[in-house]
Amino acid sequence: MPISKSHSTPAASGNRELFKTVGSVIVLAVLGFWLAYQFVDPAPPREVTFAAGAPDGAYALYAERYKEILARHGIQLRVIHTQGSVENLDLLQEGRAAVALVQGGVKAPPDSAVVSLGSVYYEPLWVFHRMGDGLRSLVGLAGKRVNIGLDGSGTHAVALDLLAANAVSQTNTTLTNLGGPEAVEALSAGSLDAAMFIAGPDSPLIRTLLLRDDLRLLNFQRAEAYVRRFRYLSRLTLPAGVVDLGRDVPPRNTELLAPTANLAAGPELHPALIDLFLQAAAEVHGQGGLFAAPGDFPKPEFLAFPLHKEAQRYYRSGPPFLQRYLPFWAASLMDRLKVMLLPLVALLIPLVKFMPPLYRWRMRSRIYRWYREIQAVDLAIGPQRTVEENETLAEELDRIKDDILKVQVPLAFADELYQLRVHAELVQRRLRVAATQD
């Protein structure tokens, strides 16, 4: 006669206990994960403020390109237009901007928390003066009418540095603070003798001035001395004819001085965004140009401020491993969660080791709990017991045996279950022997 299978088999019972055991470990692991997550850095912001220059300037143009690139990664760049580098630096220090383009030579207070992410391109200093006035160096500007750019601009800051080194100041020279277009008009009208500009060689304003026959570009013959004195400056050579080969503009190699534009950051910038900004900088400024070879920028040189430690790592190793293969937000999340790896592993290893003993204990506890009741009956058996007391013990032992028959355990623990049944039977036999001796 075939044995019918009950709805609840020993295997199913064992599986339930296994699930309970594993579930307990999972709950503890999730709890540990949650506790560790409290120490994870907050996620990067979705919006970042970027301080650029005037709306028609190079900084504003580059800011729009950064905006397009970061938008591909889900970061909204809010561009603020300013008077120039000095105001950009102020916004960074006050926390009203997280990132900005700041020209080298613009000085921050000693206690400033502003850092550099790298220099991103050369910004040559162009000094235009009237043809035939015999000007050969900045020393010759003393006593003339010279425009040094808007107050608060990077041009203004660098011009004051260089003029002061040549003993040229407001006390012996007429220094004006006009914007670029106004300075060009003043040169044309004859109300200025010279004007200083800091701009890229592709600037329409600079190209226009280079092509004029009534103006001449100053050749910094002592360029090497300047770069030794002012470490934020570089020495560049404008090759003869590079502006217009047909007209041979400029007519000779011209030595120029150039600070670099720095991609600067305030303390508000989230560290996870630094790699993203540097990758954007490589896309925007890494194509090369008249004064830079492809791949020259960004670079950790000619800095206006200390280099951020995350930027140092970027220049040593490139973009983080995860950002090379994952979208920015996924890589950022994984990078932030890595701080949880050690405590999580430290928690999971003992939990995983604890699971088998816990499972065995839960299975054996179904069996061993009955030994306490069997032992109580066994200890109560004795010759001094009355018939009624022995009958009560017999009824108690029958109840225990009936309950033991309902116990289900996996096959791995069946031998212990059958031993329990054998031991219950032995106690029952001993009770019968004791009852016959009364």
C-alpha cells in the first residue's frame, strides 16, 4: 500500500527554516547597510552656479559650452555674467558661485578657500600703441595715456602688477579703465596712446587691432625676466605672418606674456563634480590652438590658486575607473557607496559563517526541546509512586510521543529525530516495568 504524502513534508519544513535563517541574516545585513549609509557623502547637486565674464566675452562663450556638456550628464549649469575675474573670485569666496573662470594674476586673500582645478588656456597680454612712437618696453609708457581695462577685470590686475614693476603708476601716468570696445574707440580718436588687453588670439577685437596699420603690437623683449618674476605668466611667441600670411601680419616674431585662465572652484563644489568639470575642460580646451598643442590643456601648471586634491588625482590617473564605463550618476553613487564596502564585508562574513550553525540549532531545537519533558517523566518514575500517579505519567508520556510524531525535520536530522523516539520508547518501557513492581 503506497504511503500518502502529507501537504507539509520534512523537506518543505526544512526549507521554511532555511528561509527564516537566511531572512534573518538579510535583515541584519540591510540594517547594517542602512547604518553605514548614514556616513556616505551626500549626492552631488543637480544645479551648479558658474561665474563667467561679460556676456560678449570669451569666458561667457566657454561657460555656454560647459553648460552643454554638463547637461548631458544631468547637471544644470547656471551661468552668472560678471565684470571679470576679480568679481568671479569674490563670488567664489562668498559662496555665491561654485565654479568660475579666473585669470592668473588675480590674487586671493591668504585665508581664501578657493582652489584651482587647473589652467585651461593661455590668455595673452596684448599691448597696442601708436605706430612710430618709439615704444620698446613698458617703461616707456610712463607719462602717456594708457588704458588698463575695467576695474575688477583680470586685465586690470595684471596690468597694475607689470606697470608697477616698471615704475609706472597713476602718479606719473594717466591710467584709464575702459572696456575693450571703448578703448579701441579711444585709440582711434587719439585720446589714448596705448591700451592693454588680455584675450585669446581668436578674439575679433584683437584680430581687428592686429590688422590695423596705425597701431603696433609691443614686443616683450624681456619676456624671460617677466616669467621669472611673475610665476603665473608664460612666455609665448606670435610667429611672423600667422595672423595674415598675405599681409605678413605680424611682420616679425613677437614675444608675448600670457597668464592662463584657471578653472577655479569654491568650497561649495561637490568633490564628485570635479572630475566631470575636468573632463568637460578637456573637451572644451583640449583641441589646441595658436599657442597650445592638442592635449596641452587642462594642466596643473600656471595656477592662480592651490590645486584641489581631487584634481591632483585626476592629472595622475585620469577619470575615475567607474566614470569610464558608467553614466555619471551611476558612477557617482557607486563611488560614494564604496565607503560602505569595508563595514558591509565585516558584517557579512560573520553573518554568513553564523548561518549554518544557526540553521542546525533551529532544526535540533525541534528535537531537543522534548528531552526536557521526557527527562521529567523519567525522573518521576519510582517504586514509591501510586497506581494513579503512574497512570498520570503514562498519559503524559503518550501525549509527548504523539507530539513527537508530528515533528518534521529535513533528512539530515532524521537520525536525531528517530533517536528521540527511541528514547521516549525506552522511558515508556521503564515506566511499565515500574508499574508492574508496585
